Amino acid sequence: MCGIVGYIGDKQAPHILLDGLRKLEYRGYDSAGIVTINEKKLQLVKAEGKVDILESRLLIENPRGTVGIGHTRWATHGKPSDENSHPHLSNDYTIAVVHNGIIENYMEIKEELVAEGYEFYSETDTEVIAHLIKKYLNGSFEKAFLKTVERLNGSYAVCAIAADEPNKILCARKDSPLVVGVGVGENFIASDIPAILRYTKNCYILEDGEFAEITREKVIVKDA
């Protein structure tokens, strides 16, 4: 069990993500991390240990950006470590992913990607998602994301952002919880409502097989 939080709006995302992760820490305290988009570049900060350790690193590294995703981890595939903590990035640092659940066919996908030259820096099943999105990315972030999700067997709540498309967050779920919070000029994602209740009480619980595209002004939900 892990916790996911996401924000897109006109405010600085890091403190909102950190606040959400504190409320989700019951879902995992092995490690925590956030990634934001700032001037079309991903700014990643993550750390083994509790959210307090992540906060200390954020104070030093001071990431910026009004869109981002965060994660607090209960280790399944791969021991607790900085390398295994989420978010995970594509090799070119343009795609970032957070994931709650278990990808049952990740070894099969990993072997395929390694054979094609992709490099892995963690022991997690989640890292294959970032590389698959990059593999399928040919002009459409949404199509690459959906094609990736179709490859995954198991349970997942997954959120992704792309440095080249800084105005959206994509997410999907199957057998793992994911909630969309709707605000005014800002929207939110979380594994559980309390993580975003401070900012909005207007929440939609994604159903299994649903996909959401989230921007500052709207939320589009589609089924498979």
C-alpha cells in the first residue's frame, strides 16, 4: 500500500504535495518523494524514510512549479532506499510516474525494455511504466499513457506527468484507490480524500478502468 498525491493550478505545488503526503503517510513510510515541472524541466526530490526527511531535502533543494505529483511508499518490489523511492523517471528525464499497486508482468516488460536499450536504476516494478510511456511517446502523451496502461497486469493507481506537456496530469486506476479533487482554477489527485480535504470538498472517486486527464481548468474522465 502506497500513497499518491497530485496538484495542478496556480499555486506552488511542493508545499501542497508535502501536506498531502503527511496525511497519506499511514499508507507507507519507507520513503517519500515529489516531482514538479518548472520551465519544462522535471525537478525531482525523494528520500528514504519518513516525510520529515523529504521535507528537509525540499528546504535545501527548493523545487518550484505549479504542477506535480508525490508519493509515500510501502516497499513491495525493492527494499526501502532513495533509488527505489517514487517518483520514477524515464531515461531522458522527461516523464515522471508514481504508482500504487503491483505490476505482475513487470519482469517480462523490463526484459523487453532492457533488450531495447533502456536503463533501470531501481528494483521496483513501477519504473517500467515510465520507460513504456517514453517508448510509446510519438506526439501524444495521452495515447502513450493509455497504451502503457493496457500493457499492465495486476493492480494499479498510476499518475504521470511529462515535461513537454506541463499543463496536464494523466492518471488511471484498477483495483487501487484514486480520487480526483475539483477546485477553482486548480485540481487535485490523491489516494484518499483526507489528503486534499483542506483544499476542496468536491471529490470524484475514479472507478476501475477509468482514465482521467486533469488540467487547471477541467477534469476529463473516460472509461477504457
